[in-house]
Amino acid sequence: MHKIQDLFDPTKQLNRTIESVVTFGANTEQDLSSEIREYVVTDKLHKNYEDVITDLQTAFDDSSKEVGIWVSGFYGSGKSSFAKYLGLSFDKSVMIDGVSFGDKLMSRIQDTAITAMHRTIISRHNPQVVMIDLSTQSVAGKIANVSDIVYYETLKLLGVTKCTDQKVMCFIDLLHSEGKYEEFCRLVETEKNKSWESVESNDLAANLIAANLAPRVLPAYFPDSASFKNINLSSALNEKERFVRLHKLVKEKTGKDKIIYVLDEVGQYVASNVDLILNVQGMMQIFKDEFRGDVWVIATAQQTLTEDNRQAQLNSNELFRLNDRFPVKVDIEANDIKEIITKRLLGKSKDGSDYLKRLFSQNEGLLKNSIHLTLQERSIYNQLLTDETFTNLYPFLPVHIDILLSLLQKLASRTGGVGLRSVIRLIRDILVDNHLADATIGQLAGPEHFYDVLHSDMERNSAKEIVISADKAISIFNGDKLAVRICKTIAVMQLLDDFNLSFDNLCALLYNNVGSTFDKSKVREAIERIMDSTSVTLQEIDGKYQFMTNAILSIREERNKIIPRDAEKADVLQEQLKDMLSPAPSVNVYSSKTITAGVELTERNRPYNIHPTTSGLKLNIRFVDGSAFDETHQQLLTESTRQENNRTLYWLCTLAKDKETILQEIVRSQNIKNRHQNETNKEIQAYLRAQTDFADEKKRELNKILREAQANSEVIFRGSPQQVNGETYKTVALKTIAEKVFEKYPLASSNMKGDCVNKLASYGDLTTIPDALNPFKIIKKTDGTIDVSHPAISEIKDYIATLNEVTGSEIMNRFERDPYGWSKDTIRYIVALMLKANIIQIRVAGKNVTVFGDTAVEAMATNNSFNKISVLLNTEGALTTTELLKAAQSMTGLFNSSRVAPVKDQIAKEAYKKIKLYLQKFNRLLPDFEVLKLDGESIVRQAINYAQRIIDSEGGEAAFLLGKDVDCQKAFKYVMDIIKCNEQASLINHLKHINHLANESHTLPEVEQLADYIKHVNDVRQLYHEYIANPDLHLIVSNITDLRNQFDAYLNQACIEFQTQTEKLLDESRTTMKSMPEYAKLDDKQRTQIDTQLDGLSIECTHPSISNLREMINKFVTYYLPSGSIKTIENRIRQYAADNAPAVKVIPTPPTSPQKGATQEDDATKPNKVEEPTYQPKRLQVKRKITTRTELQQVIDQLTSLLGEISDNSPVEFNFNED
């Protein structure tokens, strides 16, 4: 055996025809026969077929909610073949050489159990298979929803219509559902002289005819032709109703209630459009919920449905939405295609296999080491090489197959796979057309062969410019075989973004002969020759080799034309210096202070700020060439002695190498990156990343030059030079200079804590203050006094004196800077001691504060609050010791304070505490004095004013007022006496009581029964006014108490006497009313009522008081008013008597008397004569006003009883009375 082709199994026929790739839509008997004959079912595919067919049988037999199968795999992996063959296997009408396609497929699977399940599905359910190639829909430019495509393709399959226009298809479906289809066909034939079947395949003609006849056959839906033309299909039935009708139609047309949809390239069709993904999701949910396993979808895609599958080259971030809708997963892996390649093409004869195994065994170590890839451990290119994989795939290696698959995937992602060959076809072309099979055994395939077979595909792709650049390099180095191989390898591998095409990996790919050694140095030399060629665009970017496109050449030319400006170069130098001196240089001086210097760069006589100065000390750095050192050195010796530079340390660094060229390259790289930072072209992005790396490399080189310059440098301060290096400039020079600049820092060298002012205020006795609060020994702990001559205090005092008044922030700014450098907390502490020692006073919110009290402490507690105060010297005269002693004694005598030291600060603190408490009592006195018009009102007001002054000054004025102001002392004594008297003897309450009784008595109604009481009231009032005219009420409190008691006695007597006299009058009134004649005419009920009312007339003295007296008087007056209770009861008695009289009363008529002197005998003896008749009237007394039904009935009854007695001689007379 000498040639590679001698190794192969003769039955494989390397030069036989192999289709480029299985076409999903190729369904002719010849196509299917050729495809199934070449089809290889690997173990993994066998398992996939078994799982899918099992799931289908279970669903069709028992119903299921699992209705989706997702078949994923790279381009050319066989996923479309799997779905196509599986779908067609259930279609009994597809025959090949008189045998069903399903039986042909089962013979390739060679599993009796799977065959039995497959035949059971067909015999029991005979599903309707609908094959839809979505890749053709996409190529045709259609962006219809997948659900629409599924719906209309099913209608076409059922023969409902041949038209492909969706509107016409929907119209025909509507005709069928309304039973109008036959009528429509007759109208077409009658009016258009054509059969509908002859025109429906022409979308334009079908659309026009449908629009014309729609109003005739379906007037309820289409009132005119325009309504058909303008109809919006989105207003049709919802998806659920539409697919339910479609399923019903399939069953009616075919008798089948099971449907299998096979959708090829679903992933490619929907991946870039979320709306399309959601449409598929919704369609699958309908199939799942409505048909419960009767309708299945087998979908193919290059993508998996998981988010993190690193082998899924074209994953979409949104496809995961379909994961739950396609629970059955079939993933065609790369190992499957390797097995298929071996079985279909690369299978070796037994002798060939033995030969290759020996070859591998003899060279395993060298081979594995030569083809080892770096930085690819977690990629798909990290494949284990064994004697089996070597033998099966030779002259290819496993990594070569993975590279080929990735290349096909990449090209397919850009072209949709149109025109691409399968990986098997590519391998066949490499072996046969490129004559690799004729090479000597040991020769290996490589990416250069891939470049040859994919050359035309790359030209049609967006990699055209790469091909042009590579071909140009190949033509230039045509006589250099290694250079040509390098160019081809780089060009084709450049397509794979996930492959690290480094120098080592390039060498691994170039290794092409088993058993030979490989000289990497020759590869390096060849690459340098290629890259040095001005006509070749090969570059190393991000450690990866690649050919630059015209866009890269253009941008590189643009870069070379950039002219860096001085300011841009200075910016780069600043950035480098900032990195070198970060953090800013600092030194520790006097063991407690850290001084951080500001840093300034002077370049071309222009200063650039690197680190701002916060301490006043500045480090000025200058980098100069050796030729300019002497001139610059002399200049700085003079410049450093100027007053404005006395805090500047000049650092002169001598450069051993030129920095200008480096700065220019850095600026060019940065500028070109900034100009194109929004570039989307991946190659340009890679070039820009390379420019960033180049700039970083140059910055590192610049950094090294600058550090070398610092190692041989000199510092100059106030005219004195000193030799230093990169370390001693700070540890020696900067430290010494900092101590000179901050020469007064030792006056207050400790850094106080932030709460130092609050803690200082907490110590009333300074003799007990701890050392931590007295680090500068300003407080003399022996006597608790403050050393006002301390240098730190003197410095601040002198500063205030020069400006008269300064703010806290101005003090901070002055003493934070050199030559002091004190901390802010230390400054606050010293100022607080100055206030405590009466050296200064502060102004807070417009109010002067002279004592170290709460207001001062709060104002000085933090740096922010301290900044807002104003500070001025305290110029008020000091109190004498006698006056301070007097003030302390006043505090004890007036406010019962414990022993108070005769020190202003202590007096202030104690006075503020006590008077703040008593001021409330002072204020409560004033309203009573005002209302009662007491003579001491002015003194109370005076005391309140004094107290408020002390409060406002936080006790600051206490020593003066209590020690020197006699009026203040008297006012406080008077008020305190009144308060004491009131608390012990209720002085104010007595006065209020007397005033109240006098005022109330004055407003009582005038009644004769109170004549004596009113006289006593007037006597009391006169005496009361005499008392309140005396301001010293506390001295006559016993008289006031007696007056109150006497007044209460007068009131008590008046109440008792008034009750006695008025009760007597009421008894007389009761007796009078009961003796009235009308009282006797009352019935029992009325008499009881009147007696109750009379008994209710009473005046009681429940508790002798002014209010009870007023109540009794008011009641008495209401009894005896003209309309009062007495008169009211009297009138009621009369009214009851009148009401009790009968409504009608018969009055007897008196008898007629004989004339005087006449006798009976006379009458008898008189002759008969006519005499006038005599009348005997009935007299009725009737009330003029009848108010009740009872009275009216009485009148009626009486009149009725008189009807029998009425005659001409006995009339009725009515007398109406008023009652």
C-alpha cells in the first residue's frame, strides 16, 4: 500500500456521485430511492427513531398533551433527512420500487420492535402527513406567520383550492363552510366562460374573479367588490376556531383524524423575529389543548432550544420560549456525522485499517503533540484522538470534521445554505477532485484543502474580500509552498470566530504528514515574509492571524495620516505619570502628620495638573533630554527662589531615550480607535482592538523610559539641588522639604477626634479633664484655668485681630495650610478653648455668644457647622472678683443653687440651667398679674426680661446681671418671693377667688332679700382694692386669706337666708291657689296634676356658692314673673274648671203666675172668649265654642231627645255662653 486510496474499502467507490445535500422538497421516486439507499442510521439516530415513534404511538393510542418534536443539528448534519424520512414513512401512498417508503426506512433501521410500532401506527391511525419546507417560504421573501402557512398549505393538500393567494384561499374555505362552493363554480363557468379549476392556480385571475363574484354568492359578507378587496385577513376567525375547523375538514376530506406536520428549518425562519416565535408558541398551545395528541409537529432547526448549548452555533435568545412546546428533543450530534462519513465514504478495508492502526501506534505521541491546539480546551475543536477515530476518518482527523462542520454552519448562516454541499460531498471532493486520495499514505488533509473546495462558496459569501486578499498573497508567493499553505489556512480559518488562530494553533493545522517533525521557525519566517509584503494585508490582531479587508487597509492608511498634536501627546504623558505616581506622593512628618504633595507636569513650557494639591506642597516634574539638562537646571535654580514657588519641589528627570516617537504612535492608535468606536464591521473591530493592544504596549515602553529617567534625577527646592532617584525623591527630599514648609505644625501637632468639642463641654471642672483632651497642655489642670498665652492660641488670636472678624471657614482655610497644617478638628478644639477663656466671642445665626454653652457647642461640634460661625475678639470689660462672688452668691440665695465657683463660665452654666427652669414659672405669673391688675406686674415683666437675656446668651450675661445689676437682683428676688408665697399660701388663688366672687356678686339680679349681702360685698371690694394696690402681696398674704374666708362666710349666710324667705312666699302662694272657687270644680286627675305642680315650686340651697345663689335667684324670679310659674298654674286651674262645664244644659222654665186678684171661681164664671195661646219654651244653654268630639256628641244627643217635645207652643231657645 502506497497511496491513500489503497486504504479504502473498494465497495465505497470514492468517485461515485454523492448529492450535495438532502433536499427536503425532493420527493420524486427517483430522489427518494437514491437518498434512502445512501442513508445511514447510526446508534444515536436509531435511538431517536425509537423514542419518537414510541411517543407518537402512545399519543395516538391514549391521547397526550405532548405534541412537538424539535430536531436540531448543524447544517448538513442530517436533521432534515431525519424529519423528512420520518414524516414520509407514515404516508402509505409514497412508494419506491413497489415498496412503501416506510418499509424502506424500517429496513435501514433494522429493528423489529420499531418496525412493529411503526406499522401499528399506520394500520390503526393512518395519519395525514403534511410536509412544509419553510426555507422556501423564507427565500421567497414571505414573512407570513407559521400558523398561516400551516393552515393554507393544508388546504392546498386537501384540494380545497390550488390558489396560493391567502385571501382567495380563505374565501374558498368560507364558500365550503357556507355550502356555496358549487354555486360559485357555476357562476364562474356561466359568466366567465371558464371553469374555476382552470383559473384558480393563477393568483391574479383568481383574485379578480373572487372579488367580482363575492357579492353575488356571499352578500352578507361582501356587499360589494371593494369590500372583498379591502378585507383585512387579521379580522378572520381566531386561531383556535380556525384550526378546529381545519381538523374537521381534514377528517371530512380524508377520513383521518390524526395529522403529522413536518416543518423544515423552523429555526431559520423564526429565530430573528420574536413575533414569529410567539406565533409558533401559540399554535403549538392550540394543538396541545384542543387535539390532545391527535395533531403533532416535527420541526427542524439548526438551533437547540436551550440557552447555553455551546455547540449550537446559531442560538437565538428567544427560541427558549418554544422549549415547553416541543418537549421531545432530537439532537443530531457531530459524532453522528463522523460515523456516517465513515460508513458511507471513509470506511477502510481490513488491511487498510490494520495499516493505519500500526501507523498511529508508531507515531501517537508525535502526532498528538504536533496537532495539539491551545486555548481551545472548552471548544468543540478539542476532540480526543484515538486509534479508532484516526483509522475511521483518515486522511482527516476528528478536528478536521469539526472544522468543516463549523465552516458549513458559518457559510449557511450567511446564505441560508443555498448552494452549499454537505460535509460528505466536501470530503469526497477533497479526496477525488483535489486528488488527496492519490497522495502517499501518511499525508493528512488540512484547512488548505478546505479552502480549495470552499473557495467558490466563500466568494459568494461575505468572505469575498478575505478570498481576494488571500488569493493575492497566494499569487505573490506562488513558488513558496509553505507560504501558500499558510495563506489558505488563515483565510479559511478566519471565518470561525470561536477558533483561536494563534501561531501555535496555525502550526498545528499546518502539520500534514504523520511521522514527520515540523519546524515552527520556518513557519515564523514565512509569516514574516508574508506580513512584510506591502501588497499583502495579513496582520496579527489580538494574537490571531487574519487577512485585512479593503476596509482595514483604508482605516490603516487613515491612521498613518494622523498628525498628533502637542496637547494630545501631553495627555498621554499625563496619563502615564498619573499611573506611575498613584496614589499621589505623601510623607509623614513630625510623627503625626501625613503631607500629600500635588503633582504637576511641565511639558513644552506648559503646566499640566496630575494630582491637585491639598496641602500647599507641589511637586513639579520635568522630563528633558540630556542636551537640555544644563539649561533647564540653571533655569530652575533661579525660578525656585521666587516667593510664589517657595512651596514647590522641582524634579528634573533626564531621558536616556527619545519619547517623542512613542507618544506619536500612541496618539495615532488612540485617535483611530476613537474615530471608529461605533464601527459594526467585525474585522474593523478586531483591528481597533489590535490598535488598543499596540497602544498599551507602547505605553509600557514609555513607562519604562520614564522610570529610567527618574532613576537618574535631581530635585531643586528654594535654590538648593539634591541628587535623588525614584524612591529617595520622596523618602528624603520630600520629607525634609515638607517639614520646612509646615514649620509651625508642632504648635498643635496632635490630631484631635471629631467629637473633641462635645467632650470638652462635658467637663464642668477642667481640673478633671483627661490628657487625651489636653494634648497641648493649654489647660492648667492644677487650677482649671486656660493658658491664654499658648503659642497656638496666640497665632489664631493674631489672625483674628488683623481681620477684626473672620468666619469659621476662613480660620479653617488659614490654619489647615502651611505653615501650620493643623487638622480641622484640632482647629475647632483650640477655638473652643479660646471661647471658654473669654478671649473671643462667636456669632451664630446673628446672635452673639460669649460663653461655651449649648449653642456654642452645637455650632462648633462639626466642621460643617463651624464653617458657618463668625469669630471676633471679646472686648468687653472683665468683672471683678467681688462682682463674680456676688453673682455666685445671688445664684445660691435666689435660686437655691449649690456652691457655684466665682468663675464666669461656671456662673453662666448654672444660671442657664436654673433660670431656664424658673422662666416657665415667671411666665405663668404674668397673666395672673395682668388679669388681676396687681401692682407688681411691672416687676414681673422686668424679671422675665432679665431671665430671657440670660437664656439667650446661654448664661453669658448672668455674671454681669447678678453681680452688678441691682435692679435685676431685686426683680428676681421679688418674683421668687411671690412664687414661694403662692406655693406655700396659695396667694394668687386667694386673689382670684375674691375677685371672682366680687365680680359675680355685682351681676346678680336685684332682689330685696339680698340687700344685706350686697352691702357686705361692697365692703369686701373696697378692702380688696386696697390690698392689690400694694406690690408686696407676699407680706400681707394673711390679710388676704382672712378676707377670702370672710367673703365665703357672707356668701354662705346669704344663700341660707334667701332660701328661707323665698320658701315662705311660695307656701303662701300655694294656699291662695287652693282656695280659689275654680279649684273645687277640678276633677281628681286635674287636681292631682295641679297639686304636683304646686309642690314642685321650691328653692333649694344645695351647696352655698355664688353659682348656687344665682341659680336660686333666677328660679325665684321665674316663679313670680307675669308669665311665670305661679301665674301659669293659676290660669290652668281656671281653664280646667271651664273645660269641665257641660257642652249643653237644659234650663227649667218657671211656671206662669195668675193675675193679681183673680180667682179660680172668677175664671169659671167668666163667659167663654177667644184667648191668645201661651208659650212654654225649652231653654238650652250651649257652649259657643265646641272643641272635642265628645262635646259635639252631647249637643246632638240632647237635641235628639227634645224632638218628641217640640210643638208650636213649646219652642226651643238657645243661650250661648262664652265658656
